[in-house]
Amino acid sequence: MSLDQAAIDRLAAAPVAPGRLLIEGQWLPGEAGENPVLSPIDGRQLTTLAAASPADVARACASARAAFEDGRWSRLAPSARKAVLHRLADLIDRNAAELAVLGVRDNGTEISMALKAEPGSAAATFRYYAEALDKVYGEIAPTAPNILALVHKEPVGVVGAIVPWNFPLMIGAWKIAPALAMGNSVVLKPAETASLTLLKLAELALEAGVPPGVFNVVTGPGRVTGEALALSPDVDVLVFTGSGATGRRLLQYSAQSNLKRCYLELGGKSPNIVFADAPDLQAAAKTAATAIFRNAGQVCVAGSRLLVQAEVHDEFVSILAETTKKMTVGNPLSLATQVGAVNSLPQLEGNLGFVADAASEGGQVVTGGARVLQETGGWYMDPTVVTGVRPEHRLYREEVFGPVLAVTPFKDEEEALRLANASDFGLASGVWTANLSRAHRMIRGIRAGVVHVNTYGGADGTVPLAGTKQSGNGADKSLYALEKYCDLKTAWIQL
């Protein structure tokens, strides 16, 4: 869909109601009070969110468990679940403009990107799994003639989902849609700095016909709400997208509670590799810039390590720097903006700290590196390119999750592969070359869940997003995601 600036401005002027918890189909205050929601656009309070106590989370999980056990959703015919999820997708489309603008006010993504990446993607995801859910078959095993062995695929029970602030609606749908499609109940914990669109999604889910208790939402800080959800004995599977440090804590909570399965997508430090024979250096530079600077660098698959073959390094960096300088940083509600706001002040300060450390370690800041538009009261940063970054530098090793690009030269294919894999992460990557054989060698050699060739980004819901190494485990998107939300049960029958 498309919106003109006047329509965006009208939606942006609307007041935002305080967020409440959704438990058993009822909107409730949180026992721990309320927390302010500050907009990254201007730093002002947008609204408040209910702060769930551990007791609130326990009630939400108990509600989800009761709903699963009585079968109000789990034992519905697949055709009935399909109809509800299609209605939900239609409602997301119908409310797409409101959802997109609300999300931008909450988390700072540029509106031109948010329209497609948030409600557009979420609606497509619910439709995909609505269509997939009645194509999930069991199996008959090859056995002796006097034995019938059946393999059933059943819902796991209660799914706890903890989603991040960068693309809450898109990533939330990646987890909620397949979980519901398989017949599970869900307790969702959004990020405290980006909960509003997911609360609206929950409202639309009730309108679409998801029964009370099947989809619950608890808001609040991770150290309280997220911890209580991860420790709950009523949760069978926990799915999470976020930082490695939090992922480690969730595994500990699983061990301390009921050994719930944890599927973790923990970000990346993805290499984007440009060979001298890249088909079009101008196009590669433009794409490399958007691969790191869209959504102010707050993208888990961002191409944050740029590896450039030495013979074209200086030329490519020059093109890239000029492209970067022309990018418009500003109010994310403006259609002219190409780089929106950083989600929070602590995130911005952390980004600037990475730039300072890079400079102290010998990196050269080619462009950017500073906070901008401070007079707005919001949190903005100039897109930043740092050259001379070596594998031992902090900027090479750690995820910034901001608009900061590390550039490193390489000599040949062997060194490119070594540098690409010199990371604890393995989520995404990119390769630019006109040599088909080289492209396939790099695809095989790079340890990452996604390898883009002569492009970066754009993979749709038909293919999985699955990390390797410390980027996590399990897959979001595609039919493979359904495997996280079902159990296998064998029936061994003596005839």
C-alpha cells in the first residue's frame, strides 16, 4: 500500500491510548503499574504501557494452558483455524496505515520501509501459514506386515514469544502465525520500547475470532516480564529474537524451570563481500549502504562488515562514502527520510561508543560518526563508514545494531572466506561477483544461514531465516518454522 504525506501526518497526530495486558480476552492493568513510552522521533512521551508483575505473567500462562487443554483452538478443524488466520490477515491489511504509523511513532523505523516491512509483511505471513496449516501430514512408517506405525504431528501446547523492537510486527508474525497455525496457545512479550503495534495486532486477533486465552500479551521490562515468562512451567516452547546475552539467560531459565525448548535468533555481524569482478560497483555500493543503514542499522541481518577486494577497495569506498553522504536522516514519519531514528537514547550512546572505540583502535572514520538533529529532542545518528577495521577490533567482532559500517580489505578468495568466517556470528552474508563458480564456492564456504549473491536482503517468507554459531538455532519463516511448534508422536499398532 502507499500513503501520501498528508495522510501520514493525520494519523501521526492521533492520541495513543495507554497499553494494557491481554489475558483471557480481557484488557487489564498491570500489577506493577505503568511505564512511559518515549517516542524516538522527539523524545517525548507518547503514551504508557502496563507493567506486568510475575503474577500477571503467571495468569496469562495459565490462561493459555487452559485454552490449549480444553481444545477451544487446538482441537478446531484445520479449516476453521485457517479461516480465522485469513480474517486476521485481512484485518491487518485494512488497518495497515494505522499500524505502520503507530509503529514508526513507537520505534523510529522510516515510514517508507515500515509500510512494507511491518503490516505488509505480517499480513503475508499470516496468510502463508493459514494456507500451510492443512498441508501438514503425518506419516506411515515402513514396517512388518503385522505392524502399523503412524507418526502424528501435534501442537506443543503453550508457546512463549519474546520479540524485539526493531521490526516488532514482522518478527512477531514470524513467531505467532506458525504457532497458532499448528494449534498452540501463545503468550507474547513485546519489547518495552516497541509494544504498541503488537497490542493492536492482539486486538485484531480477537476481532478475527481467535478465542480468548489462545493469544495473550504481557508487557513490561525484560528483567521482570520476560524472566517470568521464561521461568513459567506452563510454557512448553520459548521463541526469542534479541541479544546473545539475553538468549543465554533464557537458556538458564529453561534449565531452572521445566526444560522448555528455546529457539533463539541472536543477531549477527554479517559480512558483505565485494570482489573486484562485481558486475556493477555503483549498484553494489548503493545496496551495501542500504544493507547497513536502513532502519538506522537496527536490522539483525544487516551487512555490517564490508569486505572489499584490495584492487577496488579505494574506488569502492569512495563511491560508498558519496552514496552515504547523500542519504537523508530525519523524521521517520517523512516520506523523504531514508534513515530514521535510533530506537532509544541508550542505544544511540552505545552506537557512538563503538565509533569512538574504532577510532582509538586505528580505524578511520570516512563519514558520519556523530549524533545529529539533537535539537528535535529525538535520537538520530549520521550513517557512519569506518575503514581500516581489523579482525581484532571491537567493531569487527561485536554487533552494533546501529548505522555503523566496518570496512576491511582482502587480497583473494581464500582470505575473503577466512575473514567472513572470523566471527562468533553466522546469520547472513552477501557476495558480489560475476564469477558463477566463485559464487557457489562462497555459498558453500560461508558459515551463515543466508548468503545473498549480487543483492542484499529481500528474501521472502518461502525460505527460512536460520542462524548458525552464536546467531542462534531454529528457523523463522517458511515451512521449516512449523517444526518448532509441533511434537512428534508415534503410534505402534500390532495388527
